[in-house]
Amino acid sequence: MAHNPQAAAEVIREQAPGFQPRLALVLGTGLGALAETIEHPFIIDYGDLPGFPRAAVEGHAGRLMLGKLAGVEVACMLGRAHLYEGHPAADLALPIRALRLAGCDTLILTNAAGSLNPRFPPGSLMMLSDHINMTGVNPLMGANDERFGERFFDMSQAYDRELRRRLAVAATALGIILNEGVYMALLGPNFETPAEIRAFRTMGADAVGMSTVPECLVARHCGMRVAAISSLTNLAAGMTDEELSHEQSLAVGALAAKDLSRLLPEFLSGLSSDAA
Ligand code: HPA
């Protein structure tokens, strides 16, 4: 049965009384450590949020944490649904819409991805300048929900210029290298073939992964500002002699996760001091 995002937003209001998140954060594979630094968090299990996904992949938890992070009221998703798990694409819309209804106007997405760009090494971070949706599906397929946005909407500024500028400033302040590039989303669950990676390079992709784009589409549809960062866990298939594995993604991702755990608070404190 299809759930209404309003129901999940109400649970958030009930379980985090008096707290209004303004920024939503989705922490991807191996990137959950940052959530530990949320002050006095309200923690809600996805099982208590109607329509939120049951997280399935190792390295993903299934809970929402609400609280202040570097002075900003955040709602932090630990774990997300992936298309390769077999969720109908439309189901990926609900958590983002619930967080929109709960008060978030900004969405920061993170993920683990493979690098197609030899200048962007494993263990480094890449901020998304744009994306290519190669999943073959879209969470906004089906009847348009006019409460959230228009049927046809603009994606020429998918990743917000001002948020990107602020992320770049925060990275510079901390001495963290933050490259910018194009993320291509694929359905998965397999890693790509070398021939696919060669094709995707000619198409302009700097990184490949299996998430983020559906959430970005839903968020842009309902007018949220979006930024996204990939933790590059490996060079993509065929670029080295190594075989790819999820375990390796988690291990290398841990390096980038450390940088991300410094970068996001610095970025957030910039946002909170400007809002003050
Ligand atoms: N391909 C797709 N998704 C990924 C990869 C990759 O090489 N690494 C981490 N997530």
C-alpha cells in the first residue's frame, strides 16, 4: 500500500516535539560516523516511519536522527533505499517528501562511488556538479503529486551553486581536496563492466554509483536546494587490475569518511552563522 509522506512527517513531529529540522542529510555507505556528533539527538527507527525503507545492505543503518549539528537543525537519514533492492522507484520519494513536510528546505546527499577520473583518487571526495540518470527509471514516474511540484520541472541547476560554493570554502579552510565532477547513477546491483566504464567516460561521467540521483530528482521537484558529495572508494572497473567488492568500498570509504566528517560540520557552521 502506498504511504502518505504526511504520516511520516507527523511521526517526526510527535517524536521530536518542538524540534524543526531545516536541513536533511542522507549519509551513504560507510559515512554514518558523522551522525554520532549530533547533539542530544531524537532517534526514530525507520520501522516507526510509515513508508521509510527497511535498510538491507551492510554498512547502512535504518534510522533517522534529529538534532543540532554545528549549530544547524538537521534531520539525518542513516540508510536509504536503493533501486537494486527492488523497491519501486516511486517509493524513494517518500522519505525526502516527509523531510520536506517536516520543514527541511535543503538536502545534502552523500554516497560511495567509483571514480572514472584518474585525477580523482580513491579515498578522496567529489562534490557533484551535475548528474546523469542512467538508472532507466525515475521516482516521479506515475501521476504527478501537485502538492509537491509541477509535472515538468527544470533540472538545469540540480546542485545548488551557493551550497557548492560554501562547500568549496569549507574544504579550502580545512585543507581538504574537494574535486567537482559529474556523477552517473546506475541501477546496479553489479559493478560495471570495463566496456561500460569506457562508454560512460566518453559520456562525461567522473564517478558512478547506485544512489543519490533519485533523491535529488524528488528534492528538486519539491523545490529543495540540493548538494551532494561522493566518497570515491575505488577506480571503476577496468581502470586497474583489481576486482571490485563492497568490502573494499567500505574500507577505502573510511578514509574519505574522515574528511567528510570534518567538512560537513565546517560547512554547517558557515550556514548557521550566516542565518544568525
Ligand atoms: N560502481 C558503482 N557503484 C559504486 C562503485 C563502483 O565502482 N564503487 C562504490 N559504489
